[in-house]
Amino acid sequence: MLKNIMLFMISCFCIAANAQVISGDDPKSITYSNYKFNYIGAFRIPADTFGDSRVTYSQGVFTLKDDGKSFFIVGHKQHQAIAEFSIPELSNDTKNIEDLAFANNLQKFSKILKIDKLKQYPKLDTITGMDYISGRLVINVMEYYDANRDNNHTTIILNTPSQLSNATISGPFSLTGGAHLSGWISPLPKSISASSQYNYLFGNASNLPINGRLSIGPSLFFVKVTPEQSAFSTKSIMDFSLDSPLHEDSYNKSMTNNVWTEVSQAAYGFIPQNSDSYFVFGFSGGHNSKIGYKITQDNNHKCPGPCPYAANDFYNYLWVWDVNKLLNSPQSKKNVTYGKINLPFSNNINDSLIIGADYHQEKSLLYILLKSPDTLQKPFEKAPLMLVYRLSDHNA
């Protein structure tokens, strides 16, 4: 009995210590160690149909253009189409959505996965990440429900992002790492790229069905991307599996798992310039009420799969790893700092979960896409909302 009590106390202490490192109670500030993300504003995205799709029911994948004046975004999850929107003037309001400016549509939605060259790969039905690299869109793609775990294509290159309606595609390519890396894409800081052959990082997590093909926790791969030559080489830095997940108790039966559960999802990861910290933003759930499979929740909703017993047992989350420790000791991958973060416009948490993000290295701006808090545009469809944070000088 005494041994069990001591183990419980140690477990609780570790969780509390980690959770205190990340300060996310203030919607206008997210703090970790000497890093501080300050809220500078938000904007709306029109819910109208533009071409082949609309932004409602988006799965959240987007990327900024190099100049930071516009962004490409994947629309309705059933359409898998990409459009370009401008970034309007920001308002630093945190409560009144109606006072925020709208992004303007620059290019209509086009169904990229329906291009003739990709019709022979019908299983590639879901865009899971993209980045604007050397004037091209490097796009990660997956089969949504790959029960056989036999789809090894991970990546395509859209060569003409300025002409989405007449796009040309290179690929698909099969990167070493497969579905474990076929998610977000972000540039490596110069401090890493200058001393290695790699210039980008790729990552993924258990965001889609069929855990056996996925990383059960956010992954990190260094990748050399040469889009003009359609060339890629990869190096695994951090990866998880069913046999070695980020946390063993995925359904939180012990009520001590505050790290990563069956319903956790990672939206985006990046390493800022002059930094050795790998930030991963997303959401988690089931830490307070446990998780069940096809259960009836406390609001009488019957779940089609895993879900928390309490319907509102979800929260936006931040995970942070020390990259130097990962490079020097791969066994340190479970040594992660984590915590809940409170964001503006989050009155209904299930509408305000993080579904996408992108970080502009030169401007030190973090763009975060919330699922569907904008209820003012259409009576039966909610639209996502974009938040913007600036990372203060963490070397000061």
C-alpha cells in the first residue's frame, strides 16, 4: 500500500511540474520557459463557396506564403480542395467575432487530388500537411482509412500554386517514414540546417484512423527537401508506435495520463530560429473523465468510436521537446513538457479546438486555426477562425 501511495505521489508531482512550465491561462499570452507568444489579433475567413469548395468543415491544413500576405488552405474535408486567401488587418479583440476583418479570396478552391495525374492513386484522399517552399506547394497526403496499411505514398509537389485551377503536379513520392511523417511541414532553423544536410522537418501523429500505421504521439523527422528536383531524404529524430506510445494508458483508465490519449491530436510542429525547442500545438481530451469506446457521453451523445465520458473534456494543448536531448539521446523522447492553453474565442471548446497552424520564421508569427467558432455567417455551418501570435525574442 505504501509503495502504491508513493508511486501515485511521484506521478502526480511529475505531472504538476510539467504542467506548470507552460503558462497558458491568459488567452493573450502563451509562455514556456523564456519563450512568450503574445496575441496580436485575429481574422475571419468567409464561409461562401469559392469554386470547388468552402472553408466550413475544413480539416485545418494551411500554409503561409513566403511574404506573409496570403495563405493557402484546404477547404471542406469531403472536397480536399485548396484555395488562396489574403491576410487582412488584424483586430486584437478576444470576444467579438463580428468586429474582426474578413480574409479575401484570391484563388478559388480547386480539387488538387482530382488532377488527372493523381486519378490512378484514388486512395490518396486526404491532405494532411503542406508548406510553401521555393515557389511550390509541398503537400503531404494520406489514405484516410488505410485498414491494410499498404499505402506508402506520402507526398506530392504542386508546381504552380499561383495557378491552382491549372495546377501541375510532381509525384506522388514515397518518403522513408511513411505515414509516421506525412503530416505537418515546417522549415528547420538555420542553427540546425547549417550543420546538417536537412532543411525541413516533417511530423505526424495519430490524427486519422488505424493506429498501427501512425506515430502514437507527435513525431519529428528531419527532411532534405529539393522541390525543383523532386528530391527528398529523411532522418527519424522522434517517433512512436503502438508498442511504444508517448503514453501507455491511451484510454486514461488510471486517471493519471495528462500527456497523450486516444483522442489527442497534433496539428502542427515547428522549431523557432536560434532555438532548441520543438513546439507542437494541437488538442487533447479525456484527462479528467477517462475515455471509452462507442460509449454514451454525459450529454447522451452516442460516440462512433473513442471519446471522453464527459463531452466537454477537451482542451487546446501544447507539447514541447528539447531537440538537443532528442539528438543526443533518442530515449529521451518521452521527456516532454506539456500543458493546456486557453485561447481567445473559446466559449465552446468543441468549436474552438486547434485544427491547424503555421509559423512564419522571418516574422516570428504563429498563425493558429480554430475549428469552427464563427457561428455568425451561416445558420447551419460554422466557420473556422484564425488567431495570430508573435513570439517575443527568447534570447533576450
